[in-house]
Amino acid sequence: MAALLIPRRNRGMRTRLGCLSHKSDSYNDFTAILPDKPNRALKRLSTEEATRWADSFDVLLSHKYGLAAFRAFLKTEFSEENLEFWLACEDFKKTRSAAKLASKAQRIFEEFIDVQAPREVNIDFQTRELTRRNMQEPSLSCFDQAQGKVHSLMEKDSYPRFLRSKIYTDLLSQTQRRLS
């Protein structure tokens, strides 16, 4: 029975290692994860909209395709946990059921905040401890400081690199070519 498990485990490990060795920064990576079909989505995306993403980080995050492009870029940098945490916090703030609040908060904490969490975000010790204390009585604002730190980190670090990335520049070129 153990012999049957080893090949599967090796295959899974090879797949994971293959993904790690393939760090791409291409426009095709973006189109593969678009919310709609890529061609239809790109026809709807104007050069003006895509250019506006460079106005501010919040403009990028508020646009469906901007968010998809930024997520694709973060995946190439193996740092999508920051965006996923930020989005989980945004969703958490919409929780209206008191019964669901504690369980959602616990899931977010265990997935992103706790030391050695599967998708641990890069926050300082004080913020991590404040968030841990907030978990004693979860509220809609219990992740606010951690979310703010992660937002700031993405805005100062990942966002400028995204604007210089091949994903973004190729996307702009694609939207401009449609006009010609």
C-alpha cells in the first residue's frame, strides 16, 4: 500500500517544483485568470481604464480587471497572499451575522496572521499581537491594523513593480492596438 502512495506524492512534488521553476511575467498569465473570457474581457477594457490604474493603488483594486491583473502579477512574485488577505478582510467587513463573525475571523487569523500560517502575511510583531488580542472578541474592525499594513506594503512595494511589469505594459499595448 505504501508503494502506491509514493508515486502520487512524487508526482505532486514534481508539479509543485515545476510551478516554482516557472516564474513568468507575461500578459498570457493575466488573460488566463480573467473573470470573463479573455478576448471578450479585453474588448471591454479600454486603454483609458487600464491607464487609470496607474493613478492610484485604490483605483487598481477597485477595477475588476485591474484586480485580476495585479493578482496575476503577484502570483509571478509568489506573494499573492498579501492580496488574498486584503480581499478576505474586505469580505469579512461585510459579515452581518454575529454567529459567522467569530468563525470567519478565526479562519482569516489561522490562514494569514498566525505565526507559520499557510499563507502568512508579512506584518510586524506588534501588529500580529494586537490582532491576536482582537481575536478574543472579534469585531468587524479586528483586522484593520493588519489590513492597513498589508495595503501599505503592497502600495509601496508591489504596486510600483506591477506598473513596470510586462503584464501591465503588455496589457496597455494590447488595448492600444485595438484602437489602431
